[in-house]
Amino acid sequence: MSAQDTMHPVVEATPIDKPYVPPLPKADSCLLVIFGASGDLTKRKLIPALYDLACAGCMHSKFQVLGVARTPMTSEQFRAAMRESAEKSHDAREFTNVCWESFSGNLHYLTGDINDHAFYPEIAKELEKMQANGASTNVLFYVSTQASLAPPIVEGLAKAGLNRNDKGWTRIVLEKPFGRDLKSAHDLNEIVAKAFDEPSVYRIDHYLGKETVQNILVFRFGNSMFEPVWNRNYISYVEITASESLGVESRAGFYEETGALRDMVANHLLQLVTLTAMEPPVAFDAESVREEKVQVLRAIRPMTVEEVAKRTVRGQYGPGTIDGADVHGYRQEPGVNPKSNTETFAAVEFYIDNWRWAGVPFFVRTGKRLPRQRTEVRVHFRRTPQALFSRTADEDVEPNVITLRIQPNEGISMRFGAKRPGPQMRTSSVKMDFDYSSAFGTDTPVAYETLLLDAMRGDATLFTRRDEVEAEWKIITPIEEAWAQIPPPAFPNYAAGSDGPDAANDLISGDHRHWHPFQSGR
Ligand code: BG6
């Protein structure tokens, strides 16, 4: 979705009779090559998103997919495996045989070792064959493998000349995590820069494709009433949560190498921090928006080892109960080292050293096997300067809170004080609520659909820039390094289904602060 498309439609935020169906832009013609095609992301996210786009009529007639991976499979077997997951996926909105049959004819598969440079000329031959049969000459490479395979893929492509294309455009999408620390991200950026021009590089962070994440910008910069109070003079602290009730599922190999800090904080949560904290961009285009986001990342105070010990918490889930069902602890999950010290929970207190945010803590937390899936930004305002109603027995006016609900129950709510009906001056906190589905009457598009379409159309606004990922790692790497020096807590330190380690409550507590409890509703 282009920046312009996102911003222009004017829709009333009150219940409407007809669902709002945004016009769907059309993708350029494109041959999509997915590295890591037998992996989890391709099944769970990419194919359902492509299927939906195809059903919605967004794909060009020359659109074709070549899946590449080491697992031996024929194209027929690849289609069957993808069908099974698209049918089950909640991301594919409506599965029909008719749509699948017309879409799946475009799926092809090539087995090979992506670490082996000799494999890349084979890929080139396969692409030529497909193009001779009518596939597009524009090529989009999608690197959906573990981070350590990205350098050999980019180098393999360059060596085989697949990075250049005189018959159309060539772009590359790189999945997160982009590297595993500042050095590897920088090295990968160097390798990528030798093979591709920066405008052809799309570093994906799927949170940026979420409608509600993009709406943070509209909420802040499309309204005049919030921006004047969006600063240290009025805001006491910001709380950002991205919790999941799911465990590590079938991704133990990836997760053991990654952990919650690299998997979620280094990208998705820092992106939420930047969008919440950035200055207004001069224009809504890729460069202006990314420029302001980078400024926030640069202003985040890097931590010393002592600060890491005080301002971060790591956790790992043990056995417990989720929605009434007993579940394993992390160390008992298939593929996980029974003595693993990989964290499945991370909480961090960040400070942004600039005029707008000096002294305002941004508390972020994320974890697997927490009681429920919930991603939200809660902006806590300061108390009123005078507690005018505090002498009344029932005083219950809490400071104002604006909650940006990213998922589920997408929407925004605002908490404020009100007088309770009756002859006495009794007060209470009440809530004003905007709910996406009742206001717009339609499902919001899935993030991967938005991002894949943008990459095929050449719009990089919702992708991270080279200096942006390095700025993210500059913040995260000192934490990883300090964690390597400080012995981890005795893992497991939270039961599956609990609210996370107790230390996370200690991190935020003080000055009437606490995490929004998982047990309460919105
Ligand atoms: C991915 C992480 O980037 O985001 C996963 O690798 C995590 O571990 C997922 O489950 C969460 O995404 P979402 O869109 O479900 O919040």
C-alpha cells in the first residue's frame, strides 16, 4: 500500500452501514523467488498472503513464484503442502477450490543447497525457463531463511549475475532478524550494498505492515489535539506490550539462536517506540518517515552493563496452563536444549534523550506463553497538578491513558475521569473507545499482504532503511553483550500462562506505575 493510499481515504469513525472496502492497487508484473520456501514463514504467512492478493485480483497475469529450499520436493508436492497450510491459515481470508486452482498453477519449486554457489546458475536457468514460458522479467528475491543464510544467498545471487537485470527490475526483500548484532548487521549491509542499490533493498519488519501500526502516525499527525500534549510535560511513561499465548511451536532451531530480545524487541518493539516517539515528518514518503524514525533510535540511550542489570529483565517459561490446557515448559519443547538459557520473555526500560522525551521511561515487554495475545501501546499521562477531588471518599480519578490497540480488538481508547451520577461529588474513570471493526466494518488487511504488494509496486515507506537497522542493533547489542556477562536468572522463571517473571513487575513499579494486567479486558 503506498503512503498516499494509506492516508487519503476519509472514513467516518462511527458505525457505518456499508463496509468500507479500500480500492486494491495492482502489483507490477513479477517473478517472486522465495529462499527458505519449505520453512514456516512461507507456509504460514507468505503463501496465504499471496493467495489472498491473487484472489482479490491484485496480481499481474505474469506473476509466478519459484520456491527454493534444501528439502527435496517436486513442484506438485510444494503446491500440495502450500494448499494444506493456506486452507488452515487464518490469514487466508476465504479458501475456495476455484481460487486455489487458479493461484497454485503459478507455484514452482527448485531443490538445492543455498550455501553452495554452484546452485545459483541453476536458479538462473530455471528463471529463464519460466520467463520463456511467460513469467515476468521483473524479479523479486525474498530471503525468508534464518539470518545466517542471508550473506551466502546475496553473494550467490551476485556471483551468478542475478542481482542485475537488463530486462526489468530486480529487488530483494530481507526478512528479520537482519543480522544478529551490530557487526553482523553491518557486514550484511555491506554485502547487500555490493550487490544491490539501496532503493532495491526491502528490509521487512511485518509490524510496519499492520494497519494499526500505520494508524499510530495518522492518530498523531492527522489530528491537532494530541500532538501538543505528546511530550514529557504531559506524559509520565509509555508502556508497550507484545505478548503471545503461543509457545515456540515448530521453530525451536530458529528460536534457540534468536531469543525474545532479538526476535521481537530489536525490531517490532523498537519500531513501535519510534512511531510513538518520532517528530512529525516533513512529508509522508519513504525518506521523510524513515529519517524521523532513525532520529528516535539515535536518541535512545545505550546501556552500560550496570544499567542492563537494572533496566532489563529476561525470562523463560516453564510448564503451566494456557486456556485450561497443560503445556510444556520451553526446555521440554521439541528441538530445544534441555538446559537452554534462551530467553522467551524480555522487558526493557528505554530512555530517549531528546527535548520531547527526556526523563520519560518507555517500558517494553514481550514474551511467549503469556496468558493472551495482546499488542498495544499505552501512553500514561501525568496526574493533574492539583488533586481537586481527592477529599471525597470515593475519589477514583486515575491519570489519563491513551491505548493504541495493535491487536487483537484493533482500536484506540482513552481513559479519563468523570463525575458519577448523584448528589455527591463522586468520581470515576471511564473510557472512550474507537473500534476498527465497528467503525469500518471490514477486516483489516494482513500485514504480509500490504508489504508484499508494496515490494512488488516499489514502495519502500514501510520497510526499514540500512541505517535504521544498524541503529536498532546499536541499542540491542550492548544488552546482548551484558547478558552474556551477567549470569542469567534461574530459568525457568515464569510458568506458562502466568504474567511473566516477577522481576518485570519490579522493573516498572514505583511512582504508581504497573503493567496493564493481562486478566483485565481492554
Ligand atoms: C515474528 C517473530 O517476527 O513475529 C515470532 O519471529 C512472533 O516469534 C511473531 O510470533 C509475532 O507476530 P504477530 O504478527 O503475530 O504479532
